[in-house]
Amino acid sequence: KILGRVAAWYREGFVNHPKAQEYLRARGVTDEALWEAFQVGYAVGNLSTTVSPGSELEGELKALGVLDQEGQEVLKGCVVFPWYGEGDPQNGGECQGLMGVSFVTGEEVYLAGEPVGVWNHSAAKASRSLILTSSILEAMLLYQSGFREVIPLWGEGGQTAPGLTQEHLGLLSRCGVKEVTLTFAAGEEVLAALREEEVAVKVVKLPALPAPVGELAKLLPRSVVGVAANETPVEKTATGFNVRYGERCWEVKGIERGPVKLKVSLCLRLNGKKEPMCLNVVDLYSERGRDQYAKKANGQLGVEEETVTGDMGKLIALVEGWERKKAEGPKREAMTEEEKGQASNLLK
């Protein structure tokens, strides 16, 4: 809860600090909706002035590594990236950690100790194929390009060499991840840990980010950017579209897009049968919303929850790419030669 309060404080600092926003744009992260979705903050350096010296709160902030032993902010002058547990910051998810990128040096700054939790952990529920990066900033750049199933790694105390934690490995195991693509030269310890989990590993060298999506798609898993979904026949309708994955037929309509919300009306049927079906309005950007729909579909249709959430991960790319048909105006009849002459004479 204290970390959550600190993250909210830093979020306010970012919103009110144009230079921090310009720095992030200069690093390539230009999508303001992502800033909001991932609650990007900025440590101005005035947090310690709000805490009474020697107070219980100061002691807790020092224990968490937010303040050093002299009472100074560890992340002062950094753009701050928080991450959260189950749920998201808008739906009750608790802040698990903070990492900053220094304005001056560009280096990553972690709080003391091994980071707890996983940034963008919901990606593992949406796909069996993940991208693992060496930093949150790189992960955000790929996420911005449409590669949503991306998770950054880190080492104890923010070591230079990125590493897997037991929480990373536990998440991969629980969600049945079978393949990962590494965007950096991983050490043998990381590779051995993935082999132990029977996860296939591919290592790629990315171009300088941000890079054209087409160039990235040649290197990264196709399903991550929804290219594979495009190979599935999509039937467009007046209010949305229909798509089929195996025996599962999805009807998507009532699409409402916002900076951090993607609300749709979802109807899932099996083999095209009218009944039974699972119908509900879902915010596809909300992990809690997707999980609740998956549980409902499991109870009504008997489909595995992970299968449903996997389908919904593909639907996100399709919904984001959906464009509402523009209403056609009344057709105009062509002018006759006599009318053209009259019009020309009038203008003259």
C-alpha cells in the first residue's frame, strides 16, 4: 500500500512535469495512453519533504528502499515505472515495485533487493509465446508497436545482466508458456532455467527501437502482433466482426475505445450453435474483466479458462485494428452539358 501511494505521488509528478514527458518521447515512448495504462511517474525529489524525520513512515520508506539511509529519494530525477500484482492500478492491483530511468545518465535505477513481481504479467495468460526483454523501457517500446505479450527481466538489485526470478519462472509454469523469444544475449543461468521448465528459446537481435512494425514482425512471434489472427477468416459486420478459433465462434460488437479502455460486447458459441452461449460486456484491457468472462465461459460452455483468455488476447489486436464503417452520403447525379454551361455562364 505504501508503494502504491509512492507510485501515485510519482504519477502526479509526471503529469505535472513536461520535461519528464518530453524525455520519454525522446526515448521513443510517445503513446500517452500507455503512460496512463502503466502509470508512468516522475520522481521530482520532493517526497522526503512530506515525511517527518524519524517517523514510522520514514522508516518504512527506508525499509522499502524508496529512501536511502540519509533520507534521500533513490529514484530522484528518474522517470519511474511501477508494476502491479493481480489486477491493475485502476482495479485494485497492489503496487509491487518501482524502477526508474535517470534523466542524466539514462541508466536504470532499482530499489534495493531483488525486485518482487512481474511487469505486464497478464501477457503470460494471453499467449503461450512470450517476448522477454532486458528492460521495461524496451518492453514498452515493443508494446507500443503492437507486441503485447512482452515481459522484461531483471536481476537482483538491478544488475546489468538481466535475469529470471522465481516469480518469472512460476508465472511461465502456471500459464503453460511453451516458447519465449529473448531480445538480448542471455547468460547460461537464464537459458538453463528456461530449459528446466521445458520452454523453447529463440534469441533475436532487434534493430534500434522504435523500429517499423514490419521489420520487427520478421524477428518476433507472429501471434504476438496479431498477424496470425489475420490468417483466420474475419467476417465484418455493421457493428463489429465475427471470428472463429477452432470450435469457438466469437461475435464482437459494441466496440468502445478509450485511452485505457477497450469495451466490447462479446458472445462466444461453440461450433456456430445458437445455444448455449456466453454473452457479456468486457473491457479487454482489464485483466480482471477477461478473467471473469473466462470463468463464466467455463461454467456455461465448459471451455478451459486459459483457452478463452488466449482467444481474447488475439481479439485485442483485431478490435484495436477495427475501423467503423463511414456512412455514405447521398449520391449525386452527374451534371448535364447544358447544366455545366449554365453554371459556367453564371460564374463568369
